[in-house]
Amino acid sequence: MRRPSRTGDTTTPEDRDGSNTGSGTSGSQRPGPAHKVNKSGKGIKRNHARNAATAAPPPSSPPRAQTQAQPRRRAPQDPVTAPSSASGGIPTPTSAYLLRASFLARPVDQPRPLLVVIDLNGTMLFRPNKKNPSKFVERPCARQFLEYCITTFHVVIWSSARPENVRSMCASLISPALHGRLVAIWGRDKFGLTADDYNRRTQCYKRLTLLWDDPNVAAAHPLGEPWNQGNTVLIDDSAEKARSEPYNAITIPEFMGELRERPEVLPMVHNYLNTLAMQADLSTYVRAEPFMVHNENLRDEGFD
């Protein structure tokens, strides 16, 4: 893992991945586990001046302009339904999973390869109009965070939106060079849903075993070892989606388009990922020390 540098209506009734409701792309070779990880807490440059210029109205603006940086209102939606038994139903952690996560966390001397599974809507971006997936508001630091993850770890994008919309969002948010380094891009077709559940506003569950059993994803491990609960982490705004592997989840507040997010969440996730890379089994660490958003101001020094 490298040291970070400074730094069309095809929607379903629930075609967003930030709510409670993929095709694989082979990535290039990643740095091996002997690479250094930034543990200093420095990471993502924040362009406060640009955000302020975008979000704050000039003094002469009418009062209504003051609301531009406020969270968006969510349009009324149909209620979320549980997946049918044919779609896998509602998962629970296995006893073997819980037993393994129950052991004491043990740090290691060198960073280990991580499979980082990243959600899109509500996590990396806010999509006001589901009919136009290429138009969205980026979470502060989203591009820098994604660049760091893709060049340091092994990244899968997994969204509950339709595959074509997931690809459109990725094309707008991730540069072509980085896009080619993704392990896989998964969409709604990767949840094992029946046709009826696929087209309803169905609660989706991100069973990490589906990733671990996928040959293309498995081939991305730089040492030829299996991906499992010891080296896989899901970043999502919904804890419910991680129900099957709760101690492999970094759950962050849902992003609703706030241009002046305070505190900025992704720099904190960056630091936490670097800590997880130094664990023999990250599920034991997440169980004991789950990710928390702290309301302190991080120094604006960027990645180093």
C-alpha cells in the first residue's frame, strides 16, 4: 500500500444505493502488503475556499440563496419491503463468523492487503434525480478519497442501483485511469434478487460472501490468498445492508448534498482504513472499536 501524496430513466422504484433497499472489472496489480500506510491522520485535501465559494451566496444575494447549502428534502417514496425468501430473505451472521470476530484484535507490523467495498449514493454522492444518474452532488473529499483507496487498496464499487446507472455514476466520479484499476463494479443485478424484488423498492443486503466466492474478485488478491472477514471492509451509509457481516462495516452518516459538511467524514474513514490495514483480522478490531464520527476539526494539511 502506497503512502498517500499530498494532497435516461432506467431506474427501479428504489434505484439509489444510499437507501435501505454490478459487472466485474479486472484491476491492475496492486502494491503488496509491505507498502507503508499513512497513519498520521493526514490524507485528503479539503478545498474549503472552493466549497465556500460554491455554497455561500454573495452579500447582495436575496435571502432565499441562503438555503443553497442546506440538505435536500427527500421526495416521498414507497415503503421499503423485505426481500422474499427466494431472494435470500433477511440474513443473519453465522455462528462461525461471530466466533472469529470475538477474538482479541491483534496488530501486525506490516500493512495487509484490504478489499474495500464502497457504496455510492448516500455514501460518496447525493443523486437528487434518480432519472439522471450522471448528475449528482459529490460528498466533500469524495474524489480524493476514492483515488487514495483505489491506488492503495483493492476496491469494489457495489451499489443497489441498476448496473447501467452505477456505471454512469462511476464514469463521472472516477477518472479513466483509476476506473481501470477497480477490482469490480457491481450493481443491483448482483444481489440475487428475483425479478419482482429487483423492480420493487426492496431492502438489499450486501452479503460479502458473494464477493469472496466470485472468481474475478478472488483473483485480485496480490498474494493469491482468499478474501474473507479478516481483510474485507464495506463502507456504506446503511448499517442494515451489512447485517450478514456487521463487523466488516464502516457505517457513515448518509450524505444528502450538504456542500459544507461538518465535520468532513471521509478523512476520518481514511484514517480508520489505515488502522484496519494494520490488523491481523479487521473484524476483531471493528467489533471492539467501531468507526465513529468525531466532531473535532482535522488539520487541513492534505495527504502526506
